[in-house]
Amino acid sequence: MSSTWITTRAWLLMLPLLVVMIAVIGWPMADTIRLSFTDARLVGSQGDFVGLANYERMLGGSSFQKALVTTTLFSVVSVAAEIVLGVLAALLLNQKFHGRTLLRALMILPWALPTVVNATLWRLIYNPEFGALNSALIQIGMLDAYRSWLGEPGTALTALIVADCWKNFPLVALIALAALQAVPRDITAAAMMDGAGAFARFRFVIMPYLAGPLMVALVLRTIEAFKVFDIIWVMTRGGPANSTRTLSILVYQEAFSFQRAGSGASLALIVTLLVTVLSLIYVVLVRKSSEMG
């Protein structure tokens, strides 16, 4: 059987999938690109061709710049906290103690919860009238009166980061825990016999096994955090005073709240480009990790 026929048969077998992908992904993407060069409205107007005006207005506007800063801050802080908490949780759960299996199962629950449910739970915790956080802080003397954690620009983003970390750090913990299972026991025991302390064992024995998986978790979580929408929309809708408005929230408001389909499409493509860059970084880092491994 010739290689040409094998290649042709492979393409024929993939043809139904390619048709579905073109219909589901290709056409909407092409239409979005077309819309981004017009001043179309969501309802009533097909719009006229305006060239790069939408892109210039979006990139030069203060709303985009502020949303980009908020998105970057949210991504960096939340992902960094998730990595640290995930590694600490994995190191704990890698030890032998009574109830370890139950604790491992319980740790998965925040990650398994739908994001909308998680956001609703944390919104109740932060409630300014009957929230559990206010009640606990008042009882231990850290607060004199209830605060609106999601209603103040100075605390809203921090509150969102805490909620996001609580949901997603178990994923990092599971990845790190799986990597810890590959650490040879004899190497760890030899390091202890040589007098290496806990930090030295982690730095020189455990960390080399964690580096690759943690890098994958780092980049994957960064991509997810950069395009975050649901948890912020449920908890604050981008407020107060747009202090928690990320790029995804801005895309939604531009396209649907303000009904500017053209500029909304251009902004969506800008966000897609930024996420694509992060994805390419992910591919490069994974390849380097594979070569190092």
C-alpha cells in the first residue's frame, strides 16, 4: 500500500471532523473578523466598513487599558497563590497519617464544584449584612462593624482572588501530588541520612521532580485566569466602579450591554490574540520540559 493512499485515506477519515470544526469554529471566527471591521450594532444595523477604527479605539481607550491591568493583576496574584497553596497541600497529603484518603477526597470538592456555585457561595460569605466572614472577624475582634467586601473598590478584587484560589488550588495540588509519587523513597531517605534538612530536601531532591508538572499547571492556570469571566460576573459583574472589570467582562459589556457588535468583535479578537500568545508560550515551555526530562 503506497504512502500516498495511506495519507489520502487518513484525510478522508478526518474529513467529517474537519467539516464540523469549520462549521462550529471557522465560520463564527470568520464572521467575527468581518464584524470587527464594521460599526455594526447588535440589533438593527448591519454596519458600514470602518477599517481599523474599532481596534484603534479599543487599544487606545482607558477602559481597555484598565481592564488589561486588572486582568494581569488578577492572573498573576491568583495563580501565584494557587501554586504555593497547591504545593503545600500536596506535600501535606503526601505524608502518611490517619484520614489522609478522606482529606484527599475532600480537597477535590472545591475544584469539582461548578464555578457559578462556587461564586454564589463566596458571595454569601462576603455578604455585608449576614456574611460569615464579617461575623467571624467581628467575633475575634478584627472588625468593629460589618464591611461590604464586594462593594468596595479596595477589597473587591482581593475577595475575588481568594474565591478563585479556593476553587482552583486543588488542581495544582493534584498535579503536584501525582509528581511527588514519582520521587524515589531511597533518594529522600539518603538525603535525610546525609543530614539534609526539610528545605534542602525539598530544594534539591523534590523540586526537580515537581518543576515540569508545576510549569504545566502554571501556564494552564495563567491562561484560564487571563480569560476569567464567570466567577467575576456572578460575584461583582465587574464592579464596583469597574474595579474588577477584566477583559472578558469588557468584551461582554461592549458587545451585549452596549450592543456595539463591531467594537465588541474587535475586542474579542484582541483577547483571543493575547490568549493565543499565552498558549504558544505553553507549547514552548512544555517542549522544553520534555527535553529536560
